[in-house]
Amino acid sequence: MSSCYDCFYDLITCECFYIYKINTEEEQELAAAFGIRSIPTLLFIPMEGKPQMAQGALPKASLKEAIDKVMLGK
């Protein structure tokens, strides 16, 4: 997923949201607060609308679709 994390920057054509990478071994309290049970887990929190979570490695096309729909409202 690390390479996929790096490809976020290739997928995004705007700077309208932030991306954080958290080490759940070091940040166990944070992982518990968000209910993260598997790695990788992506938590999308749009300014408007409900947060959504995706667990497991996503193909690049699915990742782009999730960013477009949830974060960019396309």
C-alpha cells in the first residue's frame, strides 16, 4: 500500500484535502478510536457528508474513484 499511498499525488489534481499516513502499531489509541482492524485502512472524511472507510488494498482505479466520489464530490 505504500506505493499506492505515493500514487495519491499522481491521482490528485487539486490541493483541496490532506493525506495522513499513520503507523497503527505506534498509534494504537488512534487506531482504536477509528475502529481500524486491518491494514491498510483508508478513512475518507469529507468536509460535507459522512466519513467512509475502505479496508484492504485498493486497485489504483478504485482508489481514484473513491477520492473522486467521497472527497471531491464528482
